[in-house]
Amino acid sequence: MGTALIIIGLILLTFFGSPLFAIIGAFALLAFASLGTDPAAVIIEMYKISSMPTLIAIPLFTFAGYLLAESKSPKRLVDLAHALFGWMPSGLAIVVLITCAFFTAFTGASGVTIVALGGLLFPILLRDNYAERFSLGLVTTSGSLGLLFPPSLPIILYALISEESVDKLFVAGIVPGILMIVILSAYSIFAGARTHVPRIPFQYANVVRAVRGAVWEIPLPFIIIGGIYSGFMTATEAAAVTAFYVFIVEVFIYRDLRLTADVPRVMKESMILVGAILAILGTALGLTNYFIDEQIPQKLFAFVQERVDSRVTFLIILNIFLLLVGMMMDIFSAIIVVVPLILPIAREFGVDPIHLGIIFLANLEIGYLTPPVGLNLFLSSLRFEKPILKIARSVLVFIGLLLIALLLITYIPELSLWLIDVLGTK
């Protein structure tokens, strides 16, 4: 009776907004206490994660992403993409997709992208004759697009939890991520043609001017992707190089940020996010130990196996479940809490763990947008001062397109695994 009351109390605290790490930690302590196990089993996990080499990449990439978001880098990159792709049908819409994907890949948080780029891109879309509904849907959807591209923090976190190669996961997300952008770009071209959006003539002088403006930011993807896949750097080393490079460029070369006034603030804001991730990670791993000791994944698999007799059906159920998770939880919490439960079941159904990671992240990208409680809907509503129902209606077409991409990603594993084989990534 006492245990039931505690559980009910913890659930109520969750709905009242208590920190998730505290709720997870309390559940872990309660679970181990019911077994008569020393509560230190939870704290030990927090010590163990400190010895994971890949963990260092999280604060370094986060710091670099926040520096970029707080500087004038978004405007320089938008100008560059506009000069390169503005001549295409619906070129500006494609610019929005590519620029937002780049920023989300670095910050790991769609909210940062919507806040940092939304105020810049939304008025430009309206000015170029794009419909308001389309523009709202495009910017809201683009906020979570980059989660499949390196150096996405969710990919790194999935690698830590699943104990899979972060390098392989970085490679695996590239083709599915491009597929999503291509599908959304095709729709954007159709929508732009319908509203007679004007094209911007290609001018070599504009490209040269934009390249000069963003000359120090252009090398970033090549430093990360080239450094890792050439074998010259590990993901952790690439994170350190990226953070140092961005710091020098934004503070001392462009001078967008002041060393004594802005950098400490950006550092504080970025590390608040990192601290939240680490706190959830430590307590969730403690709870995961309980699940393993009690053979919860095996029991779940037996339950599923009794009712599901094929891999195809399992993947359909998995996608529905993950979309619901993506609506209800932030992406970092979802990875830490859910992956240890579904990974053993997916393995039994023959789903490659790397492929599963891409399916997982693709679902959470869409979950961010899905009414009634997708996080990006509320962020866009606040950022653009529009009713939440208007935002929700604007993303419905985009959700449908992303669900088509999700089905392709789910049932064609080669989209995720082919490039790994080509590059021979270890």
C-alpha cells in the first residue's frame, strides 16, 4: 500500500512539472529498495558514465552549437544558401530546409533553431510571396530536420545508450536525412509554383559576396565529417576541434560575441542543457540496471512475441509507439529511458541496432510536430505569436510527407546501412 502511494505521488509530481531526472531517480531507488539492493546501485551508474570517452563530445558540440546560434552566423549562412539556391524553383524554401537542418545538427535541439532562425526566415518567406500557412509549417517542420546529421547530440546519446559506434551512426543518418529534405523540397517546389513565387536570378557576384561573408563557417561540416570519416579524428576529437574553431572564429575573427560578456553567458546556457542530459542519463541508467536484473526486456519480448508474429508488424507497432513517445517526451529523455527497453526486442526481431537508431530518431523528429502536444508546435506558437491550432494545421501536410519518408527509412534498411558498407566505417 505504501509503495503504491509513493508511485502515485511520483506520477502526480511528474504532471506538476517536477524535474524528470528526480522522478526517474526516485523510481530507481524505489525499485532497488523493493529488491533489498543497496541504493548506491543508482549512484554507481552516474560514476560509470563519466568514464565513457564519447560523453565528452556532448558538452563540446553543444557549446559550439550555442556559439553559432548566438552569433550572426545564421544570417551569413542564410545569405550563402540564398545566393546558391535562390535561382531554383522555391529556392528560398529549400534554403530554409538546409539552413535549419545545419543548425539543428549542431545544437541538437529544434527549439534553438526555431528561436534563432525563425524570426529571420519567416518574414523573408512572406516577403517572397510564400503563403503564410506554408511558411509557418515549413519553419516549424525544419526545426527538427537536422537530428539525423552529424554531429547531432541525439545520435551521440543513442550511441552511448546502445553501446554502438557513434561513427557508424553518424554515417547511417546521412542518406535518411537527405531523403527527408528531398521530399520536403519537392513539396516546396510544388507549393511555390502554385502561389507563383518569383525566382532570384543567379548572380556570380552575390555568391562571391556570400562566400566571403561565411568563409570561416563553410569549413565546419568538412572538419567534422572529413575528420571523422578519414580516420584522422575520433568523434570526441572532432568535437574538441569544432568547439575551439567556432570559439576563435565567432569571438576573435568575426567578433560577433564578446569574450567577457557573451561567452560566459553562452557557456552557462549551453551547459544547463548538458547538465540536464547528464542528470537524466545517470539516473536512467540506474533504472535500466533494475530492468536488466528483473529481465524486463525479455518479458516484454515474450509479451510482444505472443501477439506479433512478423518483423513488418513489429516495426509498424514500434513506429506508432515512438511517435507517441516523441509527442510526450523531449528527445534526450526518450532516448535514455526507452532505448534500453526496445533495443533487445528489436534485436530479437532481426532489426539492426544502427538501423533502429535512425528509425528511433526519425520518429522523434516527427513526434516534435505531432498535435496535440508536439513541442515544436508550442515553440512556434510563442515565437511567431500565432494560435497553436493555426500552427498545428500548418504542419499537417509536412507530417504526412515525413511519415512517407519514415516508412521508406523503416522498411528499406539499406538507406541507413548502405553508406556504412561503402565507406567501410568501423
